[in-house]
Amino acid sequence: MLWLCLRFPCLALEVFPPESEPAVVVALQRVQAANEAAQAAGIQPGLRLAAALALAPGVLVHERQPAREAAWLHMLACWSEAFTPQVSLAAEGELLLEIGGCLRLFGGLPALRERVRAGLAEQGSFAVQGLAPTPRAAQWLARAGVEEACLEVEALPAALAPLPVQVVEGFTPAQQRTLAALGVRSLGDLLVLPAAGLQRRFGAGLPLQLAQALGERPDPRAAFIFPEHFAERLELPAKVSEAAMLLFALRRLLAALAGWLAARASGLSSCRILLEHEDGLPASELPLNFAEPTADLARFERVLRERLEHYRLTAPVWRVQVLADEAQPLAGRSLGLFGQEAAQALAPVIERLRARLGEAAVHGLACVADHRPECASRAVPEAQAGVRPAVAGTRPLWLLPRPQALGERAGVPQHEGAILRLAGPERIESGWWSEVGQGGDVTRDYFVASNPRGEWLWVFRDAQGWWLHGLFA
């Protein structure tokens, strides 16, 4: 097994917007997290708020909000399911991912770690990555800021020895003073001490943690329980009046949705976004519809971006929520034998057109058992569309909305010049049973023809004269 620990050292600050000015998160009048600008001014976690204000009088102070941090970590746990089905919530601000069985799916360990890092950066987050064969060792490496991978159990003592003892959980202030008095400052100093003596001075928990970190004792971790229905909510740091400004926050939720779907090998044909307003106004609903079930985050983002570009908010938004109720199992697909790139699917193009032009502007066509060309197809949802012609014969794909009357010169029909008939006639007599508004009874002779401009035309003649009905590509 191989465990990847994601430790979020500034999780308390990540739930707030990124700021260029010095900003800190405080709890009980002490700094819990500080951004880069604040650290450049000399402010470090653990400093009293009064001292931080003395170093940077204009520092922005945010009160720590544990509920928002827990919700953000829960959302990151859903997102991380895109990399492994085995995810655990560890200590505060830590996620554990068992990745040993998933490396080949991502092209090896370096590629997987880079994808994790890039995915977090896209969401405005950062994590220290500790990697080890045991979950506790991975946590200790991440807490010490060591990202060098330890891949073998035999290498654990050497990898853990330089780490400070502060990475171990549960030491009281009195026990920390005892360790300092004994001259124990690193895990290497701790590992050489007798286990019986450690148990007598610090309790049974410390020797157990050391044995678990070295792989000598089992260290079972409770799996993260994914919700049956996806309903993640994100409170915005400030009210938003422009729809396009919601993209960054909603991308976080959609990334979590993609991970939730990956855990189920499922996809969605649609999901809902709720935009919550203040002052008791009802929430606005923004649906996202897809041409086929998908779990692709890039497709989610493309459709969302198109919708937001044409959406107008009725009131400022202070909280957003993504809801997904009906996940559908995704069918497997075959890959190219020699790594060929698959042809671009039509579904993403349809989704973007629908998001840009409106739901009613894009539809599929289904064939109808009717000889009359204008009645031989009907608009249907894309999933019900068919491409097989209803009747045999040479037919163009592009029909005019209404047949266009053609003039004649010396008995020859004209369209940008004299028309040369190439094939035909094809007699169509049909529709005696229907009303005129529904197509009516027709008797026509169809021809494939061309004109001096090189256009291929589909024309017919009836009792009223010559008509242009369609064009070939």
C-alpha cells in the first residue's frame, strides 16, 4: 500500500478569498493562518493578534469558522475521489488517499502527484503532500513539510528520524517539557528509547503510534462516506452581482461533483445550481444539461461558462449550491489499440450550442414513415435522434423551409442560370389522408440537377410548375 497525505496548512485561510494585502485568520486572539503578504511582514501562526496588528496595522482579520472549514474539507474529499476510491478524513486539515493501486491509471507516481497539485491550484488551494507506505508516516512527513517520497517500509526509520517530535499527536505541554528535558527533539531520538519506558511516561498511545508509523502494527482508517445524493453548498466571501463572477466558486463545487461521480463510475445528464439571495428572496435555479451522461469536469465547466455568460442575476448572490440527484452508470468505452486519439465527440459541441443559443434551439431529428420530404422527419431530443432515411432514394440533408418557385425560360427551369437535370424523375404521390396544413396530397416528380455555379439541387415539378426543395452539400 502507498498512502498520500494531503495536509492543508492554511485551510482556515482558503475558505476566504485570495487577498494581496496582509490577511490572517484568528481564534482566541491568536493567529491560526497567515497569507504570504502577512508572513512577509513577520506574522506567523501562533502569534497574538495584538502583536500581528503591531507588525502590520492594516492587516485584514478573519475570525476562524470551523463549520466552513469542515465543509470545505468535505468538498475536497469528494474531489479527491477522482484519484482513488479509498479516502479518509485524518486529523484537522488532512486527507489520506491510498494510491498504491491507482498509479498505473495516471501514468505513475510523479504524474499523479502533479495532477493532484494542479487540481488543487485550480481551486485556489494548496496542500503539502506526504507519501509513505503507512498512513501515519505519510501524515508525519506532511506535517514536517517533507514531500520526498518514502516508498518502502524498510526505509521508514531513516525517513522519519529527522522529523521533529511535534509531528506526533497528543503530547500535553507537560509531556513536551519532559521530552525537552530528556533531550528528545526528533523522532530518531524517540525511536531509540525503550517502548516500556515510553509507555510508562507517556501512556500506551505513543508506542502504538510509533509502531503504526513503522508498519509494525495495523493502522485501520475509517473510509470517507460519500453522500448518496450530491448537495454541496459554498458560502461566498462577499455578495456577487455579476453572474460571470460565480465561475470560480462553482468550479470548486463541480470539481467535487466530478469526484463524487468517479466514485460511482457514473455520469449525469443534468444537474441544478441554486443561487441563494438575501432578504428572503427565493433562490434562482440555473440548470446544466448535457447531451449524454458524463462525469467530465471539463465539460461541466464549458457548459457552465456558456450559461453564465448569458445569465442575468435577479439579485446579488451570497451562497451557491450544486444538486445532483440522478447519477446514471457510465458504459465502458474501447481505447485505441496503439494509443490513437479518439475522434472528438459530438456531445460537447451540442452542449455548448444549447448553453449559448437556448435549450429549444438545438434538437435531434428522427425519421418518420412518410414519403413527403417535408413530413419525413421531426424534432426530437438528441438521444432519440436517428440517421437512417425513412425511404430509399437520393435525398439531400438540407431542405428549404418551404419549396422555392423557379422561373422558366424556353421550358427550362432557372436558378442562377439554366438547370441541367442529372437524374430522375422520382415520382412521389402521397398525403391524400391529411389536411393541407399537415402536408396535404402531393404529386411531384423529383430530379437531381445542377446549375452553372456548380450547385447540386433537388428540384421537383408539379401541376403549378418547377420548385427548388433542397440542396446537396
